[in-house]
Amino acid sequence: MIGHVNLFAPLAGQTAQGCWLGYGSVLFLEFGAPQPLRERENRPKGEFGLSCDWIEWRIEQRGHILAGSEDDRSTMESAARQIDGKAFVSGQIVQPSGDSILAFTDDLVLRTFVISSEEDARWTFRDHEGKYFYLGLDRAHSEGETPLQVSPRLGMTQSDASALQESSKLLWNSEVERVVVSVQHRFEDGYEPSDLDSLSLEFRQALPGPEGRKKHRQVGALRIDASRCGLRLELAGQIIAACGDSSEKVLAQFKGLVGKTLSRINISSPGGDADFVLEDGLVLRCFRATCDSGSWHISTAIDDSD
């Protein structure tokens, strides 16, 4: 039911500012601090932007419809302004239609309904670097096919953590296809330590098909930077491997994650600490140990199937 939440993940916790109506009923949403006007621009852009075309939309609040894309322009503009000042909570894409539900604070909801079977893009997303990503029926993609990423940020509130957890659902109920363990070896005079440097898990989901011809779809990867966090693998509350263990023990235990299904991810504020809950009672715990961001991140897959 939920797919491609990765497109909206960078918007989690961002405040909408400067939402406006383009030609007809084309809706433009700007997020984050307004940026300086550039040459030939007559409206300030935010750090991030969303726009939608060739879809019907409706703005609701607490069960009441504020406006829809077929209302008169003044009604549509008034409703669009209601989004200003609201923080983005979550984005949900319904497959295979591409319909979407965007949730904001103050119980404000934007729903969209696709009205064309031929147009590929439903939403256009502009990131903070000015790159554009397009959401089609099958996946989110950019002109350069660069995957989007989900990761904790500095000073997370519980609302931020909840939104990030919602975004992480793109990996839930996926199987670990590959485990990549990077160990750093250092050689000094009389001292040869080896430490876990990073852990990467690549995930896939089975596609429906005839028996004997099982196919999978790559959904994304989780990468944990062990130089920025504490990391341990637990079974029923007991530690079976941790980043401070010998490289032999780390390799022996972590390779057993292949084939395991990720059930859910629990994320807490303010550090973005995460519990990656797998089947059979296994839990991979990540404890952020630096004031910098980047202890772990999730990236979406470009390749669709094997």
C-alpha cells in the first residue's frame, strides 16, 4: 500500500512556506527557509520544492474539505495558503495508481488523484541542491538516476523521529540479500588493532510470479557508519556481537543476517538512535555517539528487479 515514501523523506519536519497556484490548478509547495531571488524569478523558492500536474487534488482539515482542484481560483488559493507555516509530517504513495496523501501538522491533509494513464510523473521534487526528481508509476527517479536517502538529522524532535520512522517503511518486510562488513586494520609498533568501520545491508522484496521462477525487486540499502556510533547485534536481549568485538566475531555473527527479514525500524529522538528489528528475535541497535549527522542512512535502489 505504501511505496516510494523516499521521495518525501527529505521533507520530514520541514515547514511549508510560499505555497502558490500556477497555471490552472498546478500546485507549488515550497519548504524550508526562503532562498534569495535569482534572475528572472518573481517568487522566492524554499530549500526544497514540490509541484504536481495532471492530477486532481483536495486539501482537507479535520474531516472538512477546504478546496479542490476544480474549485474557483480564489478558493483554491485560499486553501493553498493554509499549508503555509505547517510542518510536513509524512508522504504516502498508493500503488499502482500513484495517488498520494501528504500529511501536515494541524491535521492538514493534501490528497491527490491521478487522472492520466500516460503521464509518467505525478510529483516533481526539487532538493536543496536544485536537482529535480520525478515520481512515476514504478519508482522515484532523477535525470541522473541518483537514489534518495533517509537519515537522522541534528536536534531531532520526537515528531522528526516519527516522520523519519514513517519514511523508513520503504525497507520494512524486506529480506537482507547481501551483507557488507568493512573492517579497518591498523598497524603500529607492537600494536595491530582492527575495528568495525561500517556495516551495509542490501534489501530485496519478492515479486509475484509463477513457481520456480521467483524474481525479486531491490528496494534499498542500510549503511551504518560504526566510526560515528555504537553498534551491536542482540538476540532476545542478549548481546551476540558488537562493534568493539574482534573482527572474527563480528564477521561470524553478521554474515548470519543474510536471508533475514526486516520487520520494522524504531527511531528515537534526539539522537536518531535506531533499532532495526529483524525476524527470529534479532535486533541491530545503533547508538549515535557524535554531534555530527550521518551515523546511519537508508538509500533507495535504482535497479527494479533481478
